[in-house]
Amino acid sequence: MAPESEDDGDDDWTKYSDVSYASEYDPWADLVEQESVSVDDDFDDDFDDFDDEQVRPSEVPRCPSPNGISYVIEIGTCDACLGRVSGTRIAGDPLHIAGSRVRQEAMERDPDISVNGDAEYCPFCENLFTDVELIASRISRSIEGIEFSKGQLGIHFSKEHIASEESLRNSLAATGSRPLKSSLTEEIQRIVLEKIPGLIWVKEKPEVMILVDTLTLGVNIDIRAIFIYGRYRKLSREIPQTRWPCRACRGQDGGCEACQGTGQQYPASIQSMVCDPLVVALEGESDAFHGMGREDIDVRCLGQGRPFVAEIKRPRLRNLDFEALSKSINASAGGSIEIDNLRLSNKAEVARIKETKAEKSYTISFVSEHGFSEEEASARILTLHGKVLEQQTPQRVAHRRADKIRKRKVISLDKVEFNGKEIQFRVRCESGTYVKELVHSDDGRTIPSVAGVLETDCEVVWLDVEDIHAD
Ligand SMILES: [Zn+2]
Ligand SMILES: [Zn+2]
């Protein structure tokens, strides 16, 4: 019995599940890094002869003074940024409406205002606000057919752009003007909502993360995994818990002769029987299976079954009929497994079930040529009740686990039954106990053991997990 399964090293998406995207985690961090290397060099050079006059001639007051507004118009500020930096009341209007009102008032005041000929772009947003319709269309196109309601929008800017906009805003804009990033985010969200009314924008735990890069106007969609909790009973002694790549071909595409083209060491696993139908039902891309520990292939798992969480990655659909799914999974498993209690779960529960150290009850059957009467043999076996075992890492798992001695308690041991040479008993142990070794002693590496008290070899015939005391 191997103890808890190891973490499979999944990518830690929790890092970006609750990002305040502007300041913290940035999936394009390396892109920014490259940008900023060259940009920073240039910036330092510029900085030496940086002249405040270039940003704001000393006689120009900042917004919302009329001269300040005239000045930001002359340097080519777009309507949306004008609405944002002029200090006007927005009054629930879209930014560009508020801005065009400000522009009109300024022109009425001073018809001579004209935009500098060399102002190619809005100096604040570099014309991003004129691209919001395009960005919103790209977003709605890329999420077409994906079933979700909670979306989070992340917008990536170059550090240089953020810095230059901020310095411009600090010298020209009305006090309290909103930063570019949050204004642009809100504007894009508003337009996307017009196209997709059911969408809810969230700041954490989205079902879909939408990333916009302002350099390329590229849109990237990150569909978050769905987690489904359940319990399985394993009624076969021939299936592993998780997929197991073929030893001969290491699971390569198309497999090999040894695995009859499946790439798998075993034709089916609990993972494949549970997750394959879920991947199909949710139109996912792949899956991971997280069990509360695991049992060996030849061990059945009975009772209430073993808790697990199935993780379905990049699902295009999110609504499930759990009852119907359980039935079809059980039907196609043909009696080798049974699952129930399916419900929605989450990443935190994966951590919880992996960390849970549940006691387990087993029935184990073995044969032994001991020289005692049944009464004497039974009495000797029962002396193990309540004992603390010292178990050196079993030889069968030594290749993947550190060689050390673990102490595990036999909580209870009873129901010793004889059937000729075959003996069975029921035992409840601490999490992580090697139960087969408790019987055969692994060449004396587990002390005490059934083989020890019977003073002869014992050979395990079968083992069942009767219950996992998880609740
Ligand atoms: Zn602008
Ligand atoms: Zn193979």
C-alpha cells in the first residue's frame, strides 16, 4: 500500500486567479522584461536632458483651467483621454462623449485652437481608445462558444507607456484624473458587455481570463479548469488509479506493439474511466486526477469509496448534469468501478484531499504454513492490535521513495478468520501504513509483523480497502 500520492506538479494557476492584473502577476512578464531592457536604456539617455518645458511650458496651467484644456487639445489628446484628464464631469457618459463636449466648449471659447501638425497620436493613450471597438470585437470573437459567466480582463501595457502616460497626466491632467489602465479596462468591458450581456466582470476567480496586449492588440484567452469532486469504489484488481504510460514506448503517440497502440500500460484506469467522459461532456482539452491517496492496482477499494477531484482543463462548457454523468460513467465502467457524490469542487479542495491523512480499514488475506493451532495463531495475530509498526521503506517502492523508517500505528485488528491455509483479518491503520508489509514483513523490514508473530513466511493473497475514514 503506497501512502499518499505525490503532487503531480500541475501549474499553479492560483497565482493568477486573484490577480490585480495591473500591478501583480503578469503572464507576459518576460515580454515586458525584454521591452524594458532597451526602453530603460533609451529612457536614461532622455532623462539627462529631460526638460519640463517639453511636457508643459511653464506658463501653461493644468486642467481644468481653460488654458490647460486648450493645451491638451493642441498636443493631440483624443476625446476619450480629454474626458478623462480635463476634470469635466463624466455624468455616466462614455469617456469620448464627455471629451467631445469638452472639446466643443473649448472651441467655442477659443476658435483658434488647433491640433499641432506633428501630433500623430494621442500622447496619453497612443490612440488605444480608438481601438476599443476592435479590441472588444476580438474579445467577443475569441470567447465565442465558450460557456462561462465570470470573466476577468487583464490589459498589458509596456512599462514605458505606463511611465510616460503617468508623467504627462501628473503635469497636465486635472487632479484626481483616472489612470489610463483602469479607464481603458472599463471602456473595453463596457463595450464587450453590450455584445455579451450575460457576462459578469470579476476581479478574482474568473472562469475565463481575457488578456489583451496593447502592443499587438492581441487577445489571449485562458479558460480556467473545472474541478469535480466525487468518490470511487474500485471493484477490480486489474486497474490502476491513474493513466500509466506504456513502459516499452513511454506512452508515445500511436503506442507500440506491447501496448497495442494505446500508449498505456493498462487499457483503462480510474482516471480514464472518470475523466474521459467528463472531458467529452465539457469539451475540455485534458485532465488531471487527484485522489485522496491511492491503492495498488491489485487492491480493491470498497465502503464509501475514495474521495477524488477530477480536474478538467480548458473546458469550453461548464454546465453538467452530475447525475446523468455518474450513471453513464458507471455503466461504461462495466462493474470495474463505481462513482457517486459528484459535485463541483475547486483547487483548494484538491489541496485538502491531498493533505488529508485519513485512517483506513482493510481486509487482508494471506497464506501461511505456520505450525500453530488456529487458536494460538489467532491469539498471536491479535497481539498486533494497537502496536506501533516500524516500517523501513518497502523494497517494492524503494526506487521512488526515500529509504527511511516510518512509525505507523495499528489502530485496531480483529475478525481473524481461517479457511485452511488461508487466513484473513480486518485492520485499521494510520494513513501511510504499508499493509502488505505488515503481513509479510518485507524480509524483516517491518517490525512487528504477522510473519514475525507466526514465525514463518506469509504470502498476501488479496487486500481490500474497506473504508477511508475521511470525514
Ligand atoms: Zn487618448
Ligand atoms: Zn507502448
